[in-house]
Amino acid sequence: MSEYDVLCIGNAIVDIIARAEDDFLHDNQIIKGAMNLIDAERAELLYERMGPAVEASGGSAGNTAAGIASLGGRAAYFGKVCDDHLGAIYRHDICAQGVAFDTAPLPQTPPTARSMIFVTPDGERSMNTYLGACVELGPEDIEEDKVAASQVTYFEGYLWDPPRAKHAIRKAAEIAHAHGRQMSMTLSDPFCVDRYRDEFLDLMRSGAVDIVFANEDEVKSLYQTADFSTACEAMRADCRLAIVTRSEKGSIAMSKTETASVIAHEIDNLVDTTGAGDLYAAGFLYGYTAGRSLEDCANLGSLAAAVVIQQIGPRPQVSLRQSAIDAGLVKG
Amino acid sequence: MSEYDVLCIGNAIVDIIARAEDDFLHDNQIIKGAMNLIDAERAELLYERMGPAVEASGGSAGNTAAGIASLGGRAAYFGKVCDDHLGAIYRHDICAQGVAFDTAPLPQTPPTARSMIFVTPDGERSMNTYLGACVELGPEDIEEDKVAASQVTYFEGYLWDPPRAKHAIRKAAEIAHAHGRQMSMTLSDPFCVDRYRDEFLDLMRSGAVDIVFANEDEVKSLYQTADFSTACEAMRADCRLAIVTRSEKGSIAMSKTETASVIAHEIDNLVDTTGAGDLYAAGFLYGYTAGRSLEDCANLGSLAAAVVIQQIGPRPQVSLRQSAIDAGLVKG
């Protein structure tokens, strides 16, 4: 028996979201579609230049945890906020979604992390993240009982950016595997893969991670090849279960012996891609921990991603469970 | 010559927006569709019970100022925030929209005002407002040069809730009229009308206010009649220009000698009515200060309202100017 379906670990970030033209990205040297790490000074500068914004709790793995809870799954989360106003908002939103969240906040500084997200007319999001309190996440924040009680512990590759989170993840992996549980990660971002390629490959090849999510750019970056099939087969060989998302071209889930390819869920209107990959992972892992087929898991992932890209902000504003029932993917 | 088309004065509020079922409103004794005033203790209690939320700058007259700027008009704003994180967000958003905003913030407490807005499945919003720093807005916050330089000074009836703002408005009206400018107000909310009926009627009948916006419920409340036509004719007699909005039934603008009735702008999908009245006023006043016909003004109001009710949050996330050009209401 398990108390949680999925435990998610990540950088706890409040998103500040505004629309912008492509020229704005160019003029401010923001890499389009990527997660750009920034310091406090640049955060202030960019905020001055940013248009009117809305705020919403985010963070890649936090979005995944919220998505799993919205589907009716049992989710927990580890992530570091500061005991400030944005931290209170972050805590409220993830707890109100039904996710167990008890990581101790920092009492003083640095402040809660924020990411300024510029959404261009094509719906693509370009993130500018000041990590703030996230730099303090460490092994002491790993609640052993929750790791032991979770079917899958999932984390974001972005956690290799702050200094001590990787030690927290290695500790979590040891606990999880000692209890017969599985570890899962997302490669997060092609530039993040580029920063930590050898370490990510080591996590996969050493068996520290069982289930790996990547998009097309990330898997190509991981294996430094322009050939998608080559990259996919290499990834299949390197982990127990490899899942690759391809935006409107659908997704592929590959175990050693099985391949499930599904098409993308149809959408009416692309508004903001923020959270697409996070919600795909939520749908997939919800299905996976419920014992569903790889094809069902991939379809649940596609549905959850489709919901979140038709709204502003990274977490679903409607019940994903209802959406999944309406789509015939979950029984009502 | 005027430096500003419209100066807006109101309670500076950050909105905290979540979806909720009708049962939630009932269980928590929230009057549906209304602005419910709450104290700090109840604010804390409701936030605990609230689902995952998003944050966006709001405040009725603030939304109107943002809408006028989004249409390409020249707007200014007076409103009181605290020098805290929400106050910084408020200042950023209204300034980034191109609105002139220089009201001095409170250095300490009370904190910046917030309104917890519950959006029910029918798109209706029910607001729960903790006024915080807004209670300190007073005559000393009226910047005489901006009032003198604005074609229209517009304020919200909600300003009769905090203790000193009404004195600020009476001061603004004197300055405006001394400079040959016009004063405009919105009746804000039928319960607000009920609280301050005699004072609002006095503002209109004494000539302190020239242009008055109301919705159907508010004008009926003002004249304590269930008969819409009776209420409208009474309102026409009591001010220079009366504008009554009727949601999907359109709107009516009435001077002493002229009546313009327009139908509502068609929408695809009602998401959240927050800001509908505020944006109607923005569109109307943008047209009015540009010398357009009453019918054009009302159509511009309908368009701006239609844009904002098809998104979450009270301020348009797309350019209203572009929307107005696309609709043939403004030349590109």
C-alpha cells in the first residue's frame, strides 16, 4: 500500500506572466522558449520593462503535483519558499489543490523564487527565473516517510541549478529504491540538459532514475544528435521507461519491450504553453500509478497538457478529473 | 488642451481569483454577484477555504484606467496602496499599462487591499474585499494639476465605503468644474447604492457629477423601483448623461435630448464577468473624450466588456486598441 501516488520535488516558484512581442525577447536577450536563470538585479530590471502581469503559483514539479491532485491522484510536494507574501501564496495554492506540502520555509532571505514569463503571440513562453529561496533546498528537506510512502518520486532536472538540491535527490532515490519505489525525472529544458548532460546520463544509467520525461529538443540535446530516432533509441536503452513529448506531433512512451505512440489532444485555441510538459507528466504519472496501459498514460498526459495550454498560467483552472471523464479516459 | 483624457479614482485592490461552486458561496454566506466587505479576520478565514488562485491587479476604477490606456487613451489614476509586495505589484501593473500613477503609498500598515473573488460556473463573480490601505485615501491625495488637466475625472461609488475618500472626491469635483472639466461616477453595486443612496442622488442632483454609469440592478436600487423604464427616466432627469448597462441585453446612453441603445457585443465563451462594468466605462469614456457619438461610445464600451469577460481577471490581457480596430470601431 502507498499513501501517495506521486511525490514531486522541485523549485517552488511563483510565476509572473505577461504578454510580449518577439522583439521584446530579442531586445532583452531572452532566449525564446527557454528557462533563463537571472540574478536579483536583472530580475528588477526585467520587471521594470515588463508589461502588466498576472501572478500564479508555478514551478515545474509543483505544477505536476497540482495536476495529479486535479486528476484525483494523491500527491505530495517538497520545495523551498521563504516565509514572505509570495511564499504564503505558493503554500496556499498547492495545499488548496489537495497536495501534501510541509517543507519548512526559510525564515528570512532570500525571498521566494519568481519567474517572469513572457508569452509571445504564438503562445510560446520564455521564462526568466530568479531562484531565491530555492537555493536552500537540501537533503534535510527530504521527508523520509513521504518518499517511502510514494509509488513514484518525481523531480525536475532544473534542481541541478541550485547548489544542494542534487544531494537531496540522491538521498530520495536511495530511500525510494530501498522501499521498492520508483524514481522519475524530467530533463526540463534543452539548455539545462546541456549544463548537466553527464550527470543526467549517470542518473539514468546508474539506475538512480527509472522513468524519464523529455521533449524532442531535450532528448536531442541529451544525446547530442539531430536525429530524433537515434536519440529515442538511446534513451530507451538508458532507462526503464522513456517518454518523449513532441508538442502538436503527439508523444511516445518506450519501455524496453513496448512502444506506445499517441497523437496530441485537439485544441481550439493555443493561449500559453506554460506548464504543458509539467501537466503531460501529471497525466502520465496519474495513469501509471493507477496501473493503466502506456497508451492510456500517454493519452492522459496529452489531455492534461491540452487543458493547460488553452489558458493563461501553469496550473489547470478547471478540474482535470472532469476533463478526463468528459474525454472518456477516466470513469466518472 | 488636456494632458489626460480620463483620471480615475478608486480603491486600489489586488484580486485573488479562484473558481468555486454555488454551494461554496451559500455555505460561506457570500452574497452572489456582489461586493462583500470583509475585515482582516474574515479575509484570513476565507483564504484558508479558497481553492488554488491567481492574482491580478484590480480595483474598479483602476481597471477602467487600464482599459482606457489599452485603447490608446491617456489615463491617470489615484488610489492608495501600502509599501508592501502587493502594493509593488499594483504599481507595476498600472504603470506598465501606461497609466500615470503617483499616489504616495502608506509606509507601514494597513497592507494593500485585496479582494477574494469566487467565480462560479456561470461566470458570475462574487467579491470579498478587505480594504486595507484604501481606508487612508483622503483629500491630500488629490493632485490638483492632474484633475485640472483631465477631460473627465471618474470615480467609483465604492469610495463611499472608506471613511475619507468622499472628501477627496468632493475636492476633485470642485477643481474639475473650476477648470471646465466633467465629473463621472459608477454606482458600483446595488448594495453600495443601498448604503449611500441619498448621497449618490445628491452628487447627481447638485451637479457634482455629470456622467453616471449604472447597471440595471443599480439604477433600480437607486430609485427603489422594480420598473426599469421608470428608473431610467429618473436617472436621465438627474444627470447630464446617464449610461445603463444590461449585460447580454446591451446598454443605453441617455442625455436630456438623446437616447442611444446598443446591443451587447457577441462573445464565444463567458469565462469570468470580473471587470465587465469597469471595462464598459473604459470603452465609453475613451469614445466620449474623443468626441464620438453616444452610439459609438456605447459600442466601444460593449466591445471592451466583451473582451474582459472572455478571460480570467479584470484587466484585458490583449490590446483593446487592436480589438477595436478589428471590430471597425477605431481607425488603425
